[in-house]
Amino acid sequence: MSRRHFLIAGVAVPTAVAAAGTARAQTVTVDQHTTFTEAASAYGVPASVLAAVSYSQTRWQDHDGTPSASLGYGPMHLIDGAAAQEARDRADKPGTQTVDTLGEAVAASGLPADQVRTDPATNIRAGAALLAALQRAAGRPTGTSTDPASWYASIATGSGLPTSQGQLEFADHALGSIRDGAALSLADGSRLTLPARTVASPDAQRAPLARRASQAAAQRNVTGPVDAPAGLDVEWIPAPYEQYGPGTGDYGNHDLADRPRSPKITHIVIHDTEGYWDGVLKLVQDPTYVSWQYSLRSSDGHIAQHLEPKDVGWHAGNWYINGHSIGLEHEGFAAQGAPWYSEPMYRTSATLVRYLADKYAIPVDRGHIIGHDQVPGTTTPTIPGMHWDPGPFWDWEHYFDLLKAPLAKHTRSRAVRAGDVVRILPGFVGNKQPVTSCEAGDPASCGSKDTNFVTLRVSPAADAALVNDIGLHQKGQPASTEVSDISARATAGTEFVVAEVQGDWTAIWYLGLKAWFLNPASRPTAYAVTTGVQVARPKAGKATIPVYGRCYPEASAYADPADVQAVSPLIYTIPAGQAYYVMDAAPPTDYYKAKTFSLDTPNDHIDIVGQDKYVQISLGHRIAFVRAADVDLA
């Protein structure tokens, strides 16, 4: 059963609404909510400071008591350092001592640790006690009426972030949230706000921390060709380019190239690591493993760069996408372990992606900033093995807000009709779609988590069967709600053409099928796209057209017949009468040949460019390509 946000659940609603069992949208001023004001009064902390710290840590979310990848709990993201150390000891990985803000908060408040982990109100009280204890220890004043700027150093230290740079960025963000205001929209239409207010300068407390951050940055390994915006916390940890065996192809873990001159960079692929930071860094430095351009740490958003964007990482499971993309691995888990991603990591990731998109002329939309789960298989047999990270718990709408390219831009809330293009925008917080089996063998292990998609069904009814993906389920298995099964999920920010509307239900063309999702006018989950719309339809006279997972050249483009790559259609087809949103009307048609270690190998490390033209479309959960000669664009 879905539960409402903890700040909304306690807001009084009219008796008639409550009796009807319906959830009415509410507007809540967070620093005036009793959960925050009572904690603030109990420990002498300004309510605005508590609200801002919680917003900067988790955007006022409690994640149902589950921990982040850095074992932070609750809306204050209090880190269970003792549990983290125990996990390291069991794995015989000593690592760096973790800050134990949960333990410190329990000691300062006297509250039970289990309740601090699982009950949001208790978690906020414990966070308030921790901030007050830090403030008193430093000899600074407490009290609900003190200026938020006087809490800067306590906010930084209490953040639990392991680096001076991380603490500096966190405290800046928290005070900025008070100065500029902050807001969060929920899937049920409710809105949480923190009003903007005047804040004094924190420079006296900020300056010493900024000096420590600068000193640490000077000592960090940035001797390599770091490609990132100035001021972002990035170090260079190179992925090796080494020959590890006698054969010319016995090398790893990437390929040298001259991008974006050739091939062109067109996509950024968002991954999660499915492992913890130390282990991930070991893997990317293994010449027999795979590679990607950047890794991001959960605890503070720190970034390690491994490859220059000019070189080709081995990360997407599709050589064409590898050749045209930059890969970002985010510390975290799509399902098992810690199924949510930290705010510091979202923020630094967005800062990096904005920079890369601008530098390499990559469109900032869901056709070019994609998840690994959107990468198509290259051939039909490869489809079932394609990855599905970052998964249903990555907040695409929030991420694009941070990219300063909100997904609601150029959309309109109105009744949609057949032929419209809609963008899926269900909201994330409170969007509790069915997801099961986060832990193997335990269907209920996902609980009731916020998700980034709408569920697709074969007819307009809540009990109708799920739409199936015949490429994923090639043995005839039905679609399921298992966390790894992307068959019936239309993800936030993706666009589709409306096929039909019946009452509160909208059907879209999806994988060659008509797929229905709940889209009531009172609380829409998709909005009509108003500008930049282009759709692809099979040309007149064609009963069906094929679909591809890559844009490879025609055979005549290859100088050596032995190099020819088969242009293999996938299992999907598009029947006449259907239409699909065009994500890119002119993706590159090429094959980057790189099969040997040495750059001196004749006819290798070359980009073979074809004349055939393709179109990138939003086919289903994953992107796909069709031949331009097979479609009419309108």
C-alpha cells in the first residue's frame, strides 16, 4: 500500500475528503511544519536551518527508512558509521574511517537508534540535536532566532561528508536554499516549500573551510587531462591502455580515438556502479576489465575521471553507442543494497553533464542524456542481456531540473488526443508504481518506493496485463513487475505518440503495440509537447518497417570487405498506421574500427562513414533507430 509523504500525511484535511478516502493535494511550508518546529524548539536550532539541511541532504524524503549507498538514513541523512565500519571489516577492506553522524546524533539526543533510522520525525529531532551539539562545542550561539549564517560551520561538519570540498559545497547549498527558497512537487500534486529569506554573510566561518578545501585540492592527483568545469571536485585516476597478452587484440580497457572530430559525441550515458567506491576504482584500473569516463562517489559527489572524452570507453554494451557517448558511473545500486541516490552526487553529476553537453554540443534531453537502461541491443540475441541501470529509482525529473533543462518545459497540461506527442511526467516523490523482487527470491523486498515511470497495460484497466517486450522475453515469458523487467515502463522525460484516449486512460504507440497508462485530467502523468515535435511513420505502401540497434554503414562504405559489419534488424517491427517520436533526425552513420592495440596498425582506429541515413526514435523503454528511407517525418 502506498503511503503519503510524511510531511503531508500529518496535515489536516477536510472531514468529507478524509471520509471519501481520497488524497487531496496540499501545500506545506516546511519550516513551519510541526515536525521541524518542534525539533527546532527542543534543541535551539532555527527551523529554517533544519529544513535547509534536510532539503540539501534528501529533498525532505525519508526513503521509507532505507539507507543510501553511504548508509545515511532518514530526511537528515544521518550516516551509520558503525555499520559501515563493520561492513568494511567483514569484507576485509579497512578503507577510510566513516563519519558516524547517526551515532553522534543518538548520543546528543538520547533517542533510540532504530527509531532514528526509520521514523522521519525522530530522525529530524536527532539531526537537530547533532547540529546544536556541534554549535555549542564550537562556542557559537544557539536558539531558534539565531541567524542561519552563524550555523555555517556546524552545517558543514554535521553533513557527514568526508572532504572539505564536499562540506563547503553542502553548506553553501543549504544556506542558498534558505536565501533563495526551495520547493518540491509531489506526484499527488502537493507542494513542499521553504520560503526565501534574508541570510547574513557566512564568510567568517566559510573562509577557513575554503582554505582547507583549496589545500586538499592542491595535494590531489589532478596531473592528468581532467575535463571538467572549474571548481568541481575532480581527480584523475586513469584507466589503463595496456596490452596484456601476445595477440594484437589482447589489450584493454578502452580504445584510443579523436572524438569529437571523429567519431562525433552524441550521447551521455548514466550508469550506476552496482558496487562501492573502492571496488569500482580497482575495476576501472584493470586492463582486462571495461571502462568509462567518470565515476561519482555517493557520499559527497566527488568525481574521478578515468578517460579523456576523446577516447572510447567500453561501458554501454553497444559498440555504436560506446563510440558516440561519454559514460558516467554513479556509486549506487539499481535494486539491491541501497536503492536511492544521494543529493550531493545528483548535484555534481548534473554540473558535470551540463559542462560536457555544452562543450561537446550534446542536446540536453532524454534522447541524448540517457540511462544505460535505454541503450538498445545491437542484435536480437543481445537484447535480454542488456543492462537496466540506473533503474526505476533514479529521479530523472529532479536530475533535469539540476541540469537547468526541466522536463516540463515546452509541455502543456490539457486533454490529449490521438496524434499528439506526450512527454511522460508522473513526478517522482509519491509515484509508487509496482516494483517487486529487489532481493532475489523475495517479491515484496522492494517495498513501496518512489519510481520514475508509468506502468503500461494492454487495455485501459488497472487489472489488465502488462505490455510485453518480445525482445526481452524471447521465450514467450509474460512481462512482470520485477525490478529488472523494463517491458511495461515508460520513463520520465521520454516522448511517445498518442494512439487513443479512453476516459482517464491514454494509449501510446510502444514497441509496435498500443500501450495504455493511467493519465487522469485531475492528476496527469503525461503532458502534451508543444514545440519541437517531429514524428516518424512507415512510408506509404510499407506494411511494416524494421528497427535497428545501431546506425552502421552500408557494405560499399568499407574499403576492406572483411571489415563489413552486418546491418541486422532487431526483433521489433513498426506496422503501418503507427507513429513514433523522433529523438534525433540525423544520428551519425558510421563504424569506428578499433581492433588492435597499436595505433600504427594499418587500416585500424578509423571511423568508417556511410551514406545510409537513420533516425533515432523513442520506440519503447529503450531508444532505437529506423532507416530514413523507411519513414516519413512530419
